[in-house]
Amino acid sequence: MAAIDLASAGLQSRLAQLNADYARALDDDRMEEWPGFFSDPCLYLITTADNHRHGYTAGIVYADSEGMLRDRVAALREANVYERQAYRHVIGLPAVRGEADGVVRAETAFLVVRIMRDGRMDLFATGRYLDVLVDEGGALRFRERVVVCDNNRFDTLLAIPL
Amino acid sequence: MAAIDLASAGLQSRLAQLNADYARALDDDRMEEWPGFFSDPCLYLITTADNHRHGYTAGIVYADSEGMLRDRVAALREANVYERQAYRHVIGLPAVRGEADGVVRAETAFLVVRIMRDGRMDLFATGRYLDVLVDEGGALRFRERVVVCDNNRFDTLLAIPL
Amino acid sequence: MAAIDLASAGLQSRLAQLNADYARALDDDRMEEWPGFFSDPCLYLITTADNHRHGYTAGIVYADSEGMLRDRVAALREANVYERQAYRHVIGLPAVRGEADGVVRAETAFLVVRIMRDGRMDLFATGRYLDVLVDEGGALRFRERVVVCDNNRFDTLLAIPL
């Protein structure tokens, strides 16, 4: 694991690029590339603001290895939940939180719009990514990505990656 | 007051980090930290596109010192307006406008989503920040942040900082 | 045509600044400045996700020269379609796609909110910009900007630049 260059311009830009690539993979429905954004082992958790505030570790979605992420993709492909609508992530400016023990902490707001086949659009989710990042061979990867949704209620479609 | 490094990569990144930190403080309800983003004296103004276009200096919210910003936070805490809903700022890419007399001018679009306790989300506000920034001991601070809302009508809740 | 500096921090920042300036020009209704963001000849195309996926080159809006862009602005000014509502672009983080033959490819998500005169706001469009960029005398310009809208249906107002 390489040390992460913390010069702020370089790190901000790398976080911007990483988040943009992540959002593109999901919105382009290239879900099979999604596990590659994480280190292995990892923590990927979708939770709500209320649960996060109370320190509950249970989430709506939980995965702690690349294998679990891949299983989730396979399950979604079987369920075909992607077929009827599209999603568009708009990701805010990343905030670098700091560095310790060779990892970087960052936090980034997001908004996801859902586009129905008939053209209707609605706000699907907003929230923030709480990230722990490592440099693996020159590529930033998520050791942790905790997705804290502002909305405390979801329909079943939230099974899609955010 | 230090000179601001105008090398574009560095300045863009600093503006991104500043705006991300600012939004996080508000959305995390750490309002007490909000006055610390400003120099003292300062100008903080929330106004509408119509008022701004006509050159009216009166705004929905006006503060010209750290003390006035702190008073506003105290008033909001007493009124408890934060309790029933959450907000999520999604801040666009900062545009550096230029430099003169040791200050930097920048402009940045924003969008705020309101999340009700029952889970409903709506577009609460959009607009742009017109900023004048100074470097104080290595930290960028707002000498001016004029919040020009696209929407010309507001309900009373707009008393919250944007 | 100068070589584009591909050092990621510098390029990310230049793309952020360019996109922010582009959005500001449109949202400030400075449409006459819009053609200046393109090289000449160029390709500006607004299309839908379905059309783009199927490789159709026909779009809702098509221009391949600065003259055609200027004609479009003139037509919009005559039609006065701008008068009744405002728009706010919120542009996501740019993703640099790569470099070849002296040009840079980038892709950036966008969201546009429409603000009616009576204060109502709605999601007007989401999508992504597929860009090919060149450096002309130190300024990044769009050789191509293909606007792929997620929404496959539009009302006539889409004639405005996105």
C-alpha cells in the first residue's frame, strides 16, 4: 500500500475523479465494475441518518468483501430491478477529513435522481458518503464507503448500489 | 492577511474543500461552527435573483459581523426550526472569477433539498453564492457571501443559513 | 493548438472551472457568450439516452460550427423563450476519460432545475456531457459537447442550450 499524497490539490482532484468514475459506472449500468472500486476486505454499508446517529451498525445493505459486492451485483442482475428506470448521481464537492495510518478520510454529499421510462423524474435519494480510502498501486480504493441516506424510509428498490 | 495562491489547481481545490466543509457544517446541524467560515467584519446576505438584479441591498437575511452571525444561530436554536426537517446542500463546481487587492472572487451554484421527517423530499432552494474570499493564517474565509436564490418567494423557514 | 497538460490536478481543476463558467453563462442568460466555449468547427448535440445507446446521430439540437451556435442564440432571443422561467445547472464532478491526438475526453453529469416565475421549481433535465476538449491559446474549448439527456421525452422548451 502506497502512501497517499496529501497535497490538497492533488488529493481533491483524485477524489473528484474517483467519485465521478464511481457514479458513471453505476449510472451507465456497468455494475460489474462496481466491486473494483473497493479494497478487499472492505466495508460497504447503506444506512439512514437516524441509524447512523444512533450508532447502529446494521444497514439496509451490508458487504465486507469483494465477493459480497459481486454477489449483490449478481442478485440484482437476476432480479432485473434496473430495467424499468435509470438513475443519475450528482455528486457534490469532496471534503477531505484527514489522514491517519496511511488512509484518508473523506466525506461527500450526493443526490440521486430516478428517471422513469415514461419520463417522470423524482428525487430518489440524498445523503453523504463517509469514506476511508487507501492507495493500491496508484489507484484510490474504498476501504470503507458508508452511505448515509437522509431519508429514513425506503422502498425495496434501494437494493441498488448508491 | 496572506496572499492567496492563485495557481488554478490549488485555488480550485481550496474552494472545493471550503464549500464542502461549509455545507457539511450546515447539513450536520453544526450551526455553531458556521460563523467561523467568515472573516470579521463580513457580509452575509440572502437575497433573491430579482432583488440582486435590481441592485437592492436589502435581503431576507443580513449580517455584517461574526457577532450578528452568532446571534442568528442563537435565535435559530431558540426557535428550534431545525427539528422537523433535514437539509442537504449539493454544491456545484466553483468558478474563480478573479483576484484584486489580495482577495479572490468566486461564484458557485448550489441546490438544497429538504427532507421531511416522513421521508418526503423536495427542492428547497437553488441559486448561487457570490463570494469574496480572504486568506487568514492559511484558511480561506468569506469576507462576503451573497446568497442569490433563484426563487423569489420563500416561506418563513428561509431563516436557516444557506 | 497547444498540448493539454494532463497532470491530473491541473486538468481536473481546468475542467471544473470550464464547466462552472459554462453553466454560469447559461444561467445568467448571457447566451451570446455560449458559442465562445466551442472551437470552430465543433459538434454540439442534444440527444437522449435511448438515441445515444442506439448510435443515432440525429439529435434534438445539432450544430457543427460557431455560426450555427450563434444562429441558435439569435433564434432563441427572437422567440423569447427565456422570459418566463429561470434555470439552474448543477454540474457534477468531471471525469477525465483520457487523452489521444492532442485532445482530452471527459464526461460530466449534470442536473438542471427550472424555476417558474411563480416560484415553483422542478427537475427539468438530468444527463451527462460527453466532451472532447482542445486547448486553444491557453483556453480549453469544446470540440465536441454531446449532451445525453436521461429523459427520453421533452417539451418544446428543450430548445434552450443545456
